[in-house]
Amino acid sequence: MRFNNNPTAVLGGILTASMVCLQTQAVFSLPASQIGKSAENFTVLISSDYPGSGVIIAKNKKTYTVLTAEHVVRHSDFEYHVVTQDGKKHPVKYQTVKKLPGVDLAVVTFTSDRTYNTAKLAKSEEAGIGSVVYTAGFPDPGQAIENRIFQFTRGEVSGVNPNAKDGYSLIYTNITRKGMSGGPVLNINGELVGIHGRAETDVLPGEGNNAPIQVKAGLNLGIPIQTFLALAPKVGLKLDFKTQPTPTAQPPTPQPAPTAQQQTPSVQPPGFQPTSTTPSGTPRLPSRPKPIRPSGAGQSPVCAGSRC
Amino acid sequence: MTFKKTTLVGFAPISLTLVVCTLPADVALAGKDDAIYEDNLTTTQGLQWGGKKLPFKKTVDIRESLVDTPLGKVTADRHIVGNDLDGSIFGRSSKPAPGRSAFISLWGSKIEGCFVEMIIQHAPSQGRADPTAIVPTLLELGIGGQLIELPPQSAAQPKIFSQDYSYTSFFGNKTTSGTWYMTRNIFVVDSGIAKILSQAPIKETRARLTLSNGSKVLIPINKKTVSSWKTAYSYNPACKDPTTADKDPNAAQQPAPTKP
């Protein structure tokens, strides 16, 4: 693995001998095309019933470490595979999944004889308001893009919220879509400044008896990489830095539960409910799923046969 | 997984007019196993027990019965429960037997729009039953963590059918006679629902039917049927009749097929 001339850090313990580059300062910016090409090499699809994305952040012999959003790998009864840029599907042993406390982050591992690139980690505070950032991942197919392909989008950091829920303090304007959760947020040097996983939404009233509709508001949220570095030792990811970084980001502190008036709709797609706890430590109960109803009632009956 | 079977037995006797099931002549689509005539999908006059010759777990074209014009795509699913000693062991569940129930569903899109049709066939364990109690009135699906709720296309009371049958046990030592009943309903599918179904995770999916007597029945939808939804709803993903859509200024401008 090449480290250029930048200070480096080594993830030890579980990640013994895994190498992670920590960029201390931005020396120059790379062309977006180069960052995109690089991102395509270390961004992975995490396939399951609810697919998401992830970032290869370290390698130890044949074992690769992938950082993703916790909600991407939440369900222990699902089968997860890491799909690398060469299309290979690498099974994930769920018992190796490590979830970071209080934030929507998790680490999974896979083994392979093949060589894959790893992302370089940056200090998240370098992505200040107004900074250009890139997001990447494998969004769900839609009406026009009918297959799941790698996407790389550009935007700017629009805000930083130190009191954010689940660690989502980095706010940016990039276009994202369901399925990109767990993917990288990169700075202009192509360094990993965060993990994408959430979108701000507005709620529009449903027509008639239909349930309210969640609409993305345009702003998206990520968890700074420094939050991960600060929390990693708590789940046995012992970090041994060759050059000690000066993390300023603190693990998120629990926030009081919002009042009914303050409560904004969550940002996750259906099925991805947060597992955060209330200040008293009791798990927040999931809400009963709201049914999705069709709006096409009233037209002539349609059935398979010639008469309905 | 445990399914509630007891909801289908023990109906209170209520007088009603029953339409005797008359089965349409079955005209096969020569040399085609990837297509079915539209008339062979018509269930308004009843349907053979178990929905024989329906396109189970695969998507086929719906063709106009006289001129072969493509009209849409459909896939079917079937779940049979009940007195299944010889049914499951000897594969005879395609015949009615006391205590046996069949849940048949048709999923797809046609020129006129999209649909889910649910058909319940039930042979009481003994005696007669009240088929008005087992009309499906609401269909719910759990897909990818989302709860989908599909109301009937029409509020009108669907027709009810009955058919006498005789049943000989596998060992041939006992023959019983009985009556089995059939109810059906068609549920609304719009473009949003069709999209959700088309993108459903490919695995066995659960559906919950609410019956006219208020009871609820859980039925599994086969994994292959779920995987067939994508093609079944691909024919008319907008789920709109183009003749209606033409009048709608907001309708998609993509040309849609027309019926001959």
C-alpha cells in the first residue's frame, strides 16, 4: 500500500496491521474525474434485502474492512454480501459486524485474495461550510435508471450540526438516493471526510385518506470520519496511530427526545428505523408502519380476464 | 410460520343465491407456454379448483383470445391449505377435499391498467358454509419493510360461486360428497404500488387478507411469484388506460399500446 508523503495511521487490534492514511492538510485538489475513478475502486455495494453502500477503509492480509452506516447492516437474519468494483460478491459473516455506539455507523469485514483499493481518511473539520464534497454509492434503481450502478455526485457542505442525532453532523447539498447510505463523503483531495446515510425530508399531507408523503428536502447528512475514529476503540477497533491525529470531534451526546411539535420526520427510507436510545437509556420503540395505499381507485375495473 | 386456517370454517348458515360454477371451455394457446388467452383468465363465471392452467410463478403474455394481440402480462400464485394428508404427500391438493382451501392470486398489468385479483376457494370440513363471510375485502402486503394496503377496485358485492364435488380418499375406501365455494375480488394497483411490487426483494412475501366477516388470513406469496412481479407490471407501469391518460394533461407522454 502506498502512503505518499502524508502522515499515516495504523488500525490495530481487530484491524491489526490494517493501514489507514490520515491526511493532515489539503495540499492540492484533484480533478473530480480522478476522485470519481478512485471512489469507484473503494466504494462497495452491500447487497441484502435492503442494499446499501460502504467504503473499504483498511486491509489486513486478505481481510478487508468496510465502513458503512449501521442501518445498512442492521438485520442479523439477513444475508449480506460486499460487492466490490469487479463485481465479486464477498459474503459477510454477521458475527463480525461491529456497530459503533450512539451513531449510525458499523464496520464489516470480508476476505479476498484479490487486491482492492482503500480510501484515505481525512480530518472531517477540513470539510467546512462551503467546501466542495463528493458523495458516492449504489442507489436503488428507479424509473429512468433501471439498474443499480455506481453514482458520484458533487455538492457543498451547507452546515455542521454538532448536536445532531446519531452522529449526522455533516450537512451537504449533494444529490443522494436510497441505496447510497454507507457510501463515502469525500473532499476535494479524494479523502474520506464522512459516511453518508441520511436525508432531510419534508412531509406533505396525503390526498384523501392516504398517508402523508415524505419528500426529500435536498439537504443530506453524513457522519464525520473523526466521529468514527473517536468511537472505534469502544467496539474493540483499537487504533494505533503512527502519527497521532488531533481529533476534535467528540462522540455525539444523547439529545433530549423532541417534543411532538419539534419532531421532524425521520430521514430513513422505510424499514431503516433508528435504534438510538432515549436519555433514560430505554430503547426508543419503533412506530407502527404506516400503510402505503394506491391512489388510482375509481376508474373502470381492471382484471386479468376479459370480464371483471 | 403459522397461518390462520380456522377463519374459514364454521360459518353461520345464511340464505343466499348461489351462482353455480360453470367452467368456460378451455381453449389452449397452441404452441405457447409464455402466453394465455384473456378469456382463460376470466373468473367472473368461476374457476376450476386450484386454478389449473394458470401461469403460476411465471409471467406470461395476455393475448386477445381471437386475434392473438398482446394485451398485457400476468403471473399467478397459489397457496393451498387444509386437509392435506393425501394432498401434500400424493400431490392431490389440486382437487377439492373436505377442509381444504385454495388462495389464488393473479398479478399483472394490461392496457387498461394494473390489478391484483384474489380468489378464495373453500371446501368446508362438513356440511355447507356461508360463502358471503369469506369474500376478500382488503389485501395487505409486507414488502421491504413497507406495509402496502390495497382496497377493492369496486365497493359492489362480488359474486359468489359454488360447486358440488365428491371426494374419494387416497385408499379408495371412503367417498364423501360436498360443496366447495369460491369468492373473488379485484384490488387497486396504481403506478406507485406497481413500482414497489416490481422492486420487491425476491423472497417469499406475506399477504394478509381481510375477509368480509372481519377475520384475517395470512398467506405466503411464493418467491418466484414475487420475482415475476417485475415483468408482470412492466407492460403498463403507469397503470393507466391510455384513452383515459390522453385526457389527463399531466399524464406521461409515452405512447401506450391500444386494444384492437
